[in-house]
Amino acid sequence: MKEHRVVLCVDDDPRIRELVRLILEPEGLRVVEADTGLAGIQRLRETTIHMALIDLQLPDVMGYALAAFIRNMTQYQTIPIVALTGAYSTELIPWMAAAGFDTLLQKPFSVQALRAIVRQYLDAKRPEPAPAVADPTVELMHLRRLSREIVHDLWRYVEELNRKTVLMGQQAKLIEEMIIYTIHSIIRILETNERYTAGHSQRVGAYAVMMGRRLGLTQEELRTLELGGTFHDLGKVGVDRCVIRKPHTLTDEEWAEIRRHPALSYELLIGIPFLREVAQIAGEHHERYDGKGYPHGKKGDEISISSHCVILADAFDAMTSHRSYRRALPLPHVVAEIERCAGTQFHPEVAEVWLQELYDRGETLLEETHRQFPIGDEPSS
Ligand SMILES: [Fe+2]
Ligand SMILES: [Fe+2]
């Protein structure tokens, strides 16, 4: 007579489940399969089972927890539960016993071994299952064991998750640093080719950060500001070299060529997700407070406060560095120029904090910054 007894096989390896099915079905048993602990619990709810084969290393819960869960169900207190494991050690035995396993079958197993173990345990005279209303003490013991297992599992997964999150964070940080390093290198190459702009980008970054500090920006905003200041002229990589190097007056076409660089800086940076705000600053560094700048003629608060810092820092460094047609301007001259342009070219509040910085320690500030990021050569005549 055909048997209707059911064996639940929970294993994430489909080859193992298929092997169990191929061996047990000719024996007249029905095999129901599950690839995770949760799927196993689902099968238990759908079907009455008579035996369970459980892999100890399931992707979602440990096999121990699943065995303990099954044992905690009144109707399954006495069914045979067999652990499947490829990594057997005698240390596992007390854990398996505590979780409610009857025995263990080591993987890979032979047809005979599986057939023998199923026959031995399924055909053995086993005590009747407990009555529907279980002894509360036994229930409590099962629940305690189950909660211990679940807490153990949870800790294991939390630890694993933390480890992976830390690892991913470290990798993302490394990639960000590599991108920043690469852009710095491009800027350095650009500037070493230019006699008069050596160190310009780094000085602009440094001045902008000093302004940002006086304005009370956060550490994160200061970091973005530093990168915005340092990368503002990146777009010059896409501008005709001959025009950039031309020492004398530029034609209208040549000016148009030069004026492409803020938009190019923006385009180059906007594609890098963690540099979006930096791209914004670089794209706005030739705008003006009064709306007479380029490329978009934005004005006032349409331009971010960080961009206003870089606009002023850029102009300040241009005035305090040598150019092919003039030497660096004296500080009092530069201060007078900033005072004159506050509220037109420069944001009045940014100009005010910077003027305060210059009144307080202008010469020292210039000396220190030029020592750290030396300016280019003086013009020969
Ligand atoms: Fe520029
Ligand atoms: Fe610049």
C-alpha cells in the first residue's frame, strides 16, 4: 500500500533537495522542499509532516533555530528531526541535542545512508505526540530554548550586517578619496603648465574655508567649500591651451573660449554623486552678486553662500598673485578694491567677514598662505 508519510527537506542547495527526493520518493515517501528556514516554516503550516531533514547552515536562520521551532509546535514534539551538515564536529552534538535534533547525517551522503537513517527513525516506535493542550512547563522550556536560539541568531546577523556595512563604508570612502586625489592631480598638472597660476586652486580653497569659518559654516560645509574652491577651474582642461597661455589682450572669440570653463567644471563634476554641491560651486565661481557675471547671470541668493566665498577667494588670489602683465597688487590696494566691490561683484556679508580677516591679520595671512602654496614667478618686466 502506498505510504503518505511526508518528509520535509530544508536545504538551500537545490542538488541536495533533489537528491533527497530521488532517494525517498521510490521509498513511497512524499518530500516537500524548502530553501530557507522561513520557507520551511511555511511548509509546516501547509502540510502535516512526519520527519524533517534540516541543513544547519541556512541562509536566513540557523538550522538549530528551525529545529527548536519545530519542536516547540505541539504536533511535532516527537517527529524525527535530522541535521544535515558538511562540517561535522563532536562539539555540535550538545547544540544539536538542545535544539531538538535526533541525529545527524553528514554531507555528502550515500543513497544507503539516507535510506537507512530515514527507515530507522521513521519506522521506530515513537511516543505519541503530546495532547493538544500542552503542559505549560514544557511549553515554557521550549519557548525559552527557542528565544535563546533566536537571540543568538539575531546577534550573529547583526554582527554580520555591521561588519559588511563597515566594509562597504570603507570601500566607498576609499573610492571617494581616489576620485578626489585624481582631480587634485589633474589640477596640479594644469597649474604646473601655467607660469602665473601655480597653487591658485589650493589658495582659493584655503581662503574660501577661512571665509566659511567666519560665517559659521559646519565642518561638512567647509569640506565641500574647500573642494569647491580647489576644483573651481577644473573646466580649464577643456579650454584651448593657446588661449589660456596667451600673455596679451584677448579677442572676443578668445574671451568666449575662456568663459566656457565654469560650465565645463560643472559638467565634469556633476556626474560624481558625492561632488554635486562641489559642482554647483565650481559652476558659479564667475557669477556676481549683482547678476553681471557668467555663465548664467545669477544674482544675490540665487548663488549659494559657498559659491560667493569662492567668487571672492578667486578674485582675491588673482589680485594677490603675479600676472604676465603686472606684479601682485599691494594688500591695501586689494582691500580697497574689495570694499569698492562689496554689494556689486561680491556678496556684502562675505566681503565684510573677509575684510575683517584682512584688517586683523592680512599680511600674516598672505605670508602663511604663500609659504604653503607658493605663487608663480614675477613677470620679467
Ligand atoms: Fe575661473
Ligand atoms: Fe580661478
